[in-house]
Amino acid sequence: AVVETLVYKLEKAADQIGARTLVLGGGVAANSRLRARVAEVAEKSGRRALLPRHDLCTDNGAMIAAAAHFRLISDGPTSLDDGATPGLILPTIG
């Protein structure tokens, strides 16, 4: 049901903006069922599907963990009361 919901929303969004290409990225792009359905929908609608190689389908969690590691090394531990910093520029923490 999740794959069908994602594909449905992708197709509706593509129709609304007139997209000629469907792009899948991030960790979810490693899902073989989702990849197959996106490719199928693209072909049926005359669109192109861009699907990354599996080794490029990374999860943002790994990036966040790496950033936290370097932040810990450079600044030491922080308080659990510290808030989130949306848009944190990574070069400033390395």
C-alpha cells in the first residue's frame, strides 16, 4: 500500500506540473518494488525515469551520524536541552 501511495502521489504531482521525467532518490530509492512501479508508470505515461544505482541510494541517517561524529570531535558533547538547528551548514562543524 505504501508503494502504491507514493507512486500515485508522484504521478499526480508530475501531471500537475507537466514533468517529463520522474526522479527517485534517497534511501527509499533502494526499494525494488518502488523502483519497478516508478519505471512502469514512467513508461506508460511517456516519461523518463531516473533511478540511481543501488550503491547511491543512501539514507540521510548516515549523513547525520557522520556530521554528529565530527561535531562531537570538534566541540565535545552538548546538553540534551540543545534544540535542533535546521539548515546547519556542515563545513562549520568539521
